[in-house]
Amino acid sequence: MRRRTAFMSHDGSMLIECLIASTLGMATIMAAMMVMQHANASYIWQQENAAIEERANYAIESITRAVRQAGYRDYVIPIQGYDAIAQGDFIRGADNRTMKASSQALEELELNAINSSDVLAIHFSGSANAQDLSMINCAGFAVTRATAESNDMGWSIFYVAKNTVGESELRCKYRGAQQWQSQALIDGVEGFQVLYGVDTDGDGFCNNTLNANAIDEHDSRSDVMNHPLDSWWTRVVSVHIALLLRATNKSNQQGYTEFFDLFGKEYSYQFAERDLGTHLVRKNFPTEAQPKLRRIVRTVIYLNQPLTAFD
């Protein structure tokens, strides 16, 4: 009977082959995990980007609709009595300000707004026919035409404030049936800046683009104070809007940006020190929010009403 001999490896080749196979297997698994992580990060980035896009579109649409109502007067069905915008009181603004939800119109403005954000206020007359919904405020409620100062509800005011959980949001302030109210339009707003195109010679075209402080400085002169219709607020023909929006969750960004120039680098280079909030730095944001995706959105809105200053 032939005796079997046990298999023995004297050169350790079996162990080496096992180690090589294990190493290749681990490398394959690690590569697959990296691909999955990259795909997941890209998916999150796309989701956050789409969410920002949706919020940006809604905010711009709301502000655009409101600005184009500025100075509206109902000529079709005239009503005797109070006309809120007869003296050109159709648009106002304030730099580096926020406000209380329950205060009257632009009263009780507060300093130290979030990232020096601005306030934009639009004043208009409502419709004589409340049922046609032709005139609505920034909250989407129909506005009827005022017949006395006490029932003038044609206001849409935009500003940035924090909600109850500390999230900054773009808010809409309006006059309700009983009192002034405010509601959130979009969250994740880290900056809201406004410039105004002013027609200084009465030809209907913008001659200068200024912030609210510059217009107020011009209007503080004695000759303008004695002649209200010389105010540059009555000569605004366009409104320039810029928003800095932030994603909700952290995401790996493409093209990491350290600085945010809401009206572009050239404007920031010339006016950032005088127009606070137009140049923002990522490292100045809260630490936990710094890695989040951000986007700047801008638009220019042209007013529809005739210039009351040159009527």
C-alpha cells in the first residue's frame, strides 16, 4: 500500500498569494467606497444647489412683483380721499437695518442687521375692486385702495431677521386688517443688499446708482427738505437686488469661495467700506456654517409707474 505524504510548502508561496489577494481585495473595496462617497457628495451638492435655486427664484419673483407695483394708483375707478403715493412716496430703503414685525411701516428701524443687510419698502395704492386680486402685498393678500390714511394697507417691506431657532431669513412685512404683520419668504439668507437707479435729469433713464444712505444724504440738504419733490427717492426708476443664499446642509463644493461680492468685485473695491454688507468673508461666518454651499443671486427691476417728481 502506497503511503500518502502531507502537503508541505517550503517556500511560503501560499501565504504570499493569500496576502496579495487580500491586499487587492481591500484596495478594490476602498476604491468602491471612495466612488460611492464621491457619488453621494455630488448628489448632495446637486440637491442643495437645486434647493438654493428654488428659493432664489421665489425670492426674486416676490420682490420683482412688489417693486413693479410701487407707486400704483387706480385711475380706472377713482375714489375721492387719501392718495398714499400722491407726493412720490412709493419706494424707500435703509442700509444696514432690520425691524420689528409689529411696528408701523418703517418706524423703529434697528441697527446691526444680519451681515449689514438692507431694508426695502414698497408703497402702493390698492385696487378699487378687491375681488380681482390685481394688487397684492408681498404675503399674497389682496389690497384694497385706501380712502383714508387709517386704512392704507398698500405696503410690502422686505428685510432679513432671525427666526425662533436662529436661522436668518428674508421676511415680508405688511399691514394686515388689524395690525402690522411679518412672515418668512425664504430661509438661509445671509445677505440682502439693495441699490437704487436714480433719474436726476427727468429723462426717464437712470443717471446714477446709489444706496439708501447716499440718497438720504442728498435729501438731507436744506433745499431738498424745503421742496419734497426734489427728493431722489421720488426719482428712483430701478432697483438692484442682491442676495447671498446658504445651503441647509454641508456639502463638498466645487470652486470654494472665500469672498462674496454681492454686486461684483468692482463695486466692492470702490464702495465696500461705505456700503457695508456688499463684501462678505467666509471666515467671518459661524464656524459650523462655513463649509456650506453659498450662491449670490442678482437682478435689476425697473419700476412701472410714471415719475411723480416730474409730473
